[in-house]
Amino acid sequence: MCGIIGIVGTSPVQGRLIESLKRLEYRGYDSAGIAAQINGVLERRRAPGKLRELEAVLEREPLNATTGIGHTRWATHGAPTERNAHPHIVGRVAVVHNGIIENFAELKAELIAAGRVFQSDTDTEVVAHLLDAELATGLPPLEAFKATLARLRGAFALCILIGGEDEVILAARNGPPLAIGYGDGEMYVGSDGLALGPFTNRIAYLEDGDFAILDHDTARIFDQTGAPADRPIKIVPASAVMMEKGNYRHFMEKEIHDQPEGCQRTIAAYVDPLASLVAVPGGLDFSTIERIQIVACGTSYIAGVIGRYLIEQLADLPVDVEIASEFRYRQPSIRSGALVIAMSQSGETADTLAALRYCQERGMKSAAIVNATESTIARSVDVVWPIHCGPEIGVASTKAFTAQVSVLTALAIAAGKARGRIDAIEEARLVNVLLGAPRLIAEAIGLEDAIKDIAAEVSKARDVLYLGRGPMSALALEGALKLKEISYIHAEGYAAGELKHGPIALVDDQTPIIILAPFDSWFEKSASNMSEVMARGGQVIFITDPDGARHAPAGAKVVVTAPSSDPLVSALVMSVPIQLLAYHVAVQKGADVDQPRNLAKSVTVE
């Protein structure tokens, strides 16, 4: 969601705040601002829209200060206007905030009754008023901050300047992540390590309930009881090369092309190629697991569905996959003999974290499949299975998806072996198939020119249907999600067997029907669905492999021939054409591919 940066510096911070906010653009935002203290007086500059709008404001009215805070806002309470943009200033307090103050309405009513006047529609302004009121009683800043935090209910990360305290920043975390960076005579606070990357590689991560006060030399950190807390400083390696687009037009395009290398890196962490066996870190014994519960959101959820097919087929181990935002609210029946796997690229997804904790409270073993190994989810589980794909900047997930599926594939093989469902010979065969996936993904990327031509036609559509069977039904969901996310074309993904149970009513000669059908055990039925669609005038884009292309019914508007692949890795290979199609449709429509409207990279509040 929103991005936060704060610097207690020894040199001007305006340019550095903007630099850091640019690194946080991937989180999604619709306004931005910075605040600083000039001669004891708090000042701010804000603008709706992208950072270039804020830069234009700062060119006219610079902020010459050595301590400041900055923010990119993704609107929750109040429209994305200048008056609602952060920072908010009330009296002696300037605040930026990521999250939602759930009890803001009752607090606001109380503050208005006490004579306070609000200037915005946001929940955040309540924090500024509360803290300013506490300061007015004579409390020192840290005590006033502690009293303010005790009044707040919800998920939040806060970064605050206090008028008259020229070289101090206050920070607090309850849900959304917040990291503190240690420099040489300077201190930093940001939404994640990526924000702090230009300044330091020495980073400490606040835990839920922590609050802190930063000056030039150090950060004093306290836990939710107010007791001093020792949060370890970790050396975080710089990944600057991963942050550049190179010759690509968008990060998403780069990240699609990064997938062969990314999947190779992921697979290498889970496979011993010399011994042809899977070596899953963490020491978990799958033979003792009665059931697996996967909780995830968005693309991670779809990866989990593909994982279910693989694990159940190879290991005969029951797997449930649920959307995390629904899971805990239905009070599911779960058993302590099950394993919960939380899947989240960022490791900070609020709904997934809540579902994970629900399961842990009921005695379940826990694991996480994450990209950020220092994230809240990663730090909360018994076993961490990193996806090792590096920073993913485009909001629409691509390389994280294939990395997640790669990890799940390795886990499926390991579980099958541990439970005696596959022997060493079959394990070796499957490992060799998995090791070949990066090469096949690279071959699939070679379809890009052909897919550009298809995108020119699909970009004219109002609606698009994706169909598939088995793992391809999950990939149909992913294809539709990608198209919706970045091109804003309405799209739906269905299990092809459901076609005659309703969706076939949507078929006409104006609606592209994208059918995902490698030549596998489901192919014959998928081909039958293709014939049903074409008989009703549907414009079929048939994505298959060479054998499927030879056996496909005549009449498809376009046949896209992806590389042949074993069913174990077909979802990895077939994901590339749907990613490329969504990307090039969005480019055709002139959409903001890396930062689609209304979306955020990391959803850290419910």
C-alpha cells in the first residue's frame, strides 16, 4: 500500500526523500508529499497524481531541511486530492501513515466536540490531532506518542515530525511493515528495506506494537508494553541491479523476461541436480502431515490452486486452498495435524497474515512461501520456503507467480517421495523435468512477436473469456486477472467443464475466447469445448503445444504453439503467453502497466 520514508540527516533531504519515494512507487499510489521543519516551523509540499507532480511543486517551492518525512498515498479514506494527501500537519505534528485507523470516526467525533477542526477526509488526520492534544498537556514527545498509540485501533505504520524537535522522528508499527536504517550520523525509517537501499544496508525491522524515536545517532525502540526492545540490525545486501528496467519499456516486461533466470534460481534452492533429488529446507516431514491448508490472496492464491493439483497427484496428500480474506471469517474446521502454508510475495499481506495466525492459534504447524524473507509472515512461521525471485516492481505479479509455482512443484515431489507415492527413479525423472523448466520458459518468451499481433485484436474487446481444465483452469483465472489488472478489460476465467453451466451464454462473435490446452490427459475434452465455442461464433485463441496444434479442431482464429512440456511444468510454461498477452494488450491501450489504477503491490491492510 502506501509508501513511507523518513530521514534524520546531516545534509539536505528533499532530493533523497524523492529518490526513496520513487523506489516505493511499485506499491501503488495516487498522491504524494513531503514535510520538514524550517526554522522550527513545520512545512509540507503535496500533490495529487504521480511524483512528477510533487517534483514540480518542489521546484517552485523547495524545502531546505536536513530532517524530513515523505509519503506516497493509496487512497482509502477520502479522494486522492491535495487536501487528503499526506503529510497531514496539525499544530506541532506532521504525520504520514500507512494503514487504516478503524476507530477514527469515534475519535474524530470526540475531537470535534473538543473544538478541533479537521482539514481533510482522512482517518490519518485523527492521529495528528490526538498527538497534538497530548503535547498540549505538556507531555514530552515520546510520552505523548505512547498515549496517542494507546487510543488507536487498527493497522498502521506511522512516521511523525514534532515542531520544535528539529532532529527527531517518531515511528510506530502495528500491522503494516516498517524498517529502521542505521547510517553514519544519520538515521532512516521506511516502509521496507527497498526504500532505505540508497542510504544504508544496516536495517532493523520493527515488530507489531513497536514504537521508536530516532535521532542522528540511533533509534530507541520500545515494544507495545513500553519496555525497551532490542531489534537486531541485519545487513541487507543491495539489489540495485534488480531495480533497473534496462532496455525494457516497463518493469513488468523486464520481469516476464527475467523468469527463466528467476525460476532457475528458485529451483536451484530446492533441487540437488547431481543427485537428482529434491532437498526442501526446514526439515519438515511430509509423512506426518495429515492435510495442507494454503491461504493466500490474488495471484498467490492461484499459484496455490496449481500447487494443490501437483501435491494431491504426486503425494496423495489432501490440500485445501482458500482466499485468505474469507478464510478466518467462516470459522473453518481445522485440525492440529494439518500444515498451514501462507503464500505472499511481500510477506506482509494483511489477510494472509491474519489467516496464518488463526491457524497457528489452533495448533497447526506453519510454513510460508514468500519472496521477502525478513517479512512479518516469514518471521511468524515454523518453516520459510523463499521463492528467491528478487524484487518484483510491477504491481501485476509475473516472476513471483512462476517462482511460487516452482517452489510448490518441488514441495509436491518431496511430499510424494516422503509419503512413498513415488520412488527414487520417479523422483529423479521429475527433478530433471523441473530442471528443464527455465529453458522451456525462455522458449515460450520467444512467442512475444506473435502475441503482439494477437494483442492488437484483443485490445479492442470489451470482454474476454479464459478457459482451461486441470491446472489450466487455474491458469485461466490468472490470465483473466492479469488482463483485468493492467488493461482494464473485463475478463473471466473458468474451468472449461463449467462452460455449459452458464458461461457459454456470453459467447458471441465479439468476445475473444482464450483456451489453454496443452496436449495432456484433459486435451480431448478441452478440444470439445473449443468446438462448442466455435459453433456459437466464438473467436477462439487456442494456446497449446505442438501435439495439441496437430490435434486441434479446425476453425480457431489463432493457434499459439508453446513448447512441449511435461504436465509437471506445463503451468510454468503456459503462464508466459498469458502474461505477454496481458502486457501487450495494456501497452496497446496506453495503460500505466507498472502502476495500474486503484491497485497496490503490497496489500498490508484488510
